[in-house]
Amino acid sequence: MPFARPALAAGRRVPSLATFALALLLPLAAHAEEETYTLDPVHTRVLFAVEHAGFSKAMGTVSGSSGTLVFDRDDWRSAKLDVRVPIHRLDLGDAKWNEAVLATNLLDGKRHPEAHFVSHTVEPGEADHAKVCGDLTLRGTTRPLCMDVVLNALKRHPLPPFRRTAGFSATATLSRAEYGIDAWKNVIGDSIELRIEAEAVRGRADASGETPADTQAEPTNEPPAEPAPPTEPQPEPTP
């Protein structure tokens, strides 16, 4: 005698396998647009300005920053940023100034050759603007820092290898005394203005520092290059 199928309570439905699978995939779909980008050290630069004895603001740059960005343009709050800035590559435009600022009584570049920023919160604003807050470690001291960030572009780069690229501009202000950099108070101001220009390419860097390229090129309106004219045969040398 076949077993009888148990009766279902009135109004109760058994979820189908498709419904169950969809429920499992929904959390994954919510993060499907998150992408990991790697900072381009060539096109990422930190500019800083500090008062010089009340006469002017000395300006310098640091190039060669590295790091990763996890980013979804439609969900800024999920973004994560981890950046290392090679302080030892600081450039004020003068070798003696560079040496003085990297000395032990200021940045102490030998013992602390890099700064490290890790984001904790991202508050989106209007028109691709956001406030990114996290911890900055500088000269061995970690303090909170917030940056005003604007997304300039997010698209495939027009030049080979045509990687998908995100470009940002950011500004911030910090007190050097909060990081224990308090020498030369009568010459160097306490407030440091920061401006960051950054480009990040999609994909994580491998051991060599390279990121995988997007192989498909964007179409262009430029005509194809003309083939080079054939070269005339050269006469053989006579004996």
C-alpha cells in the first residue's frame, strides 16, 4: 500500500527549489557590483602645503603610493581603501630641504619610511562626492583623518592596455603636532594641507606589481594606421 502524502495546512505553501536558491543568491547579488582596484603609482600623487615662517606655503609631493580600493559606485558606503604612501620619496624641490624634512626631528624617514591610511567609514554626498574617514599612521602615530573625495571618472582607459580605471581627487587637513612632528615651530606651520590625485585600475596586483589587463579595446573614430611603404632591395656588395 503506498504511503499517503501528508496533507498541508490550509494556505501553507512549500517553497520551491528555485525560491530557495534565489534566497541564497540575494546576498551575493547585493555585492555583485563591488570591484577591487589597485592604485596606479605613476598617476597617484600626494601634494602637501605648509606655512613657511609666514612668508609663503612650502609645497611638496610624494609619488609612488600603493594600495587597494574596493568600490561600487552605487554603494559608496561599502567602499574600502587601504593605501601606503612612501614618505621617503618626498620631494620639496630641493635636496637639502628633502633631507631636513626627513631627518629624525621631523618625519624620521629612516625609521618610518611610509604613511598608512585605512578607511573605516564612507559617507556619500551629492554628485559623486563623499567623505572618507579612517586612520592615518604617520611617523609611528595613528590618528583619525577624514578626506573629502570626488570621483572624477569611472570607465575603460582610452590607452592600452585599456583597463577599467577609477580617478579620484581628495583634500584633507592634519595637524603635524598630533603625529609628534613638532620641531621648528617658529619656521614650519602646524596645519598641513593635503591634496591627493589618484587613479586605480581594476584588478589586484600580482607579485610583480602588475594588474591583469582588460583585453577588449574601446572603439575609436581614428582611421587605421597606414602600412609602411615597402623598402627597396639593396644591391649586393661587389667582390
